[in-house]
Amino acid sequence: MPDIRRFLEADRDDVAEICLKTGNGGADATGMHGSDELLADIFALPYVDFEPDLTFVVDTGERVEGYVVATADTRGFVDRYRRDWLPGFERKYSSLEPSNILEMGLNPERMMIEELDEYPAHLHIDLLPSMQGKGAGRRLIRALLAELHGRGVPGVHLGVSPSNTNARAFYQRLGFRPLPSDGGGGSLLGIRSDAVV
């Protein structure tokens, strides 16, 4: 059985590659966004740089095939992203054509949901197809929830694409529930850190 362990700096390239290989609603996003580094520079690498102790990976013994990244404090993360990450991000992608994904990277305030008092943490999780359906995702979420609960963080939220039906079903099975500010769309989900998954 693959090992769930804390992130090591040597895992950084694997995390970035997994982000790309699952960045199209769970499928490979290679070649889709003008730069194959863009998705990881928004949805993975700021987290491993800012809060590596909240990143857990699935280690098969040969390579990393999945991860969960998170921040315990979305408000603080947004401030740090704007101050420490965004200037380099803007320089790196200044010649990229405008897109919805690029706009997400340029606008960290999009993470400031109404429910931050109850669900101050947020996460991103990705598993390569070879690791899906084998319990690794549940184990990653369990490890993260235990860490957040131990820190006194009451809950965590995430966003999921409405078209990613497999991911939505996975989160529902674990006990994630739609948050009120989502407006019934089911793409903003939350769970308490003391939940049993």
C-alpha cells in the first residue's frame, strides 16, 4: 500500500507535474494554458512554499502519485500570496494571453469566501489516475484534517468544478457539504476538521 507522508522538498517537481496531469477536470491539461507551469504556480506551489507542513503526498516507493496542499488560514494566505508570490507570478506570465485561469492567479482575493470564520482553511487535492479509487484520497484528507484539528482549525473548504463529477462524488462520500455562499451550485464545499472520513 502506498505511504501517506509529509511533503519533502524533493517532491516539488512531482507535485507540479501531478497538478498539470490532473488539471483538466481530472484529466491531463498539458498544452492548454499557454504555459504548462501555470496551474502549479496557482494551485500547488504557493502552498508547498508557504506551508509545506500542510502538504501530504502519496508515495508509491518509486514516485509521488498524489498530494493534498492546504493553508490553515486563507486570509493570511491571501495576504502572503499578494505580497510574496504575486510579483514574481506577474513577471513570469506577463506575456501570456488573458484567460480565466490566469485571472485566478492574478486575483487571490477570490479565495475570500463568506464562511472563512467557520472554514478558515482551504485545500487542493490531486491524484494521478493510477492512484484513484484506491483509498489514497481519503487517507490524504484524513491526514490533513487531523493536522488541522490538532492546530485548532475548525474547518476546511475547497472549490470543485461543476463538470468534475467524479471529484464531487468523492467529496460527498467523505462528508463535504455545499456552503451557503455557493448559491446552490455545489462547487464550494466544506467539512469540519473533526469529521471522521
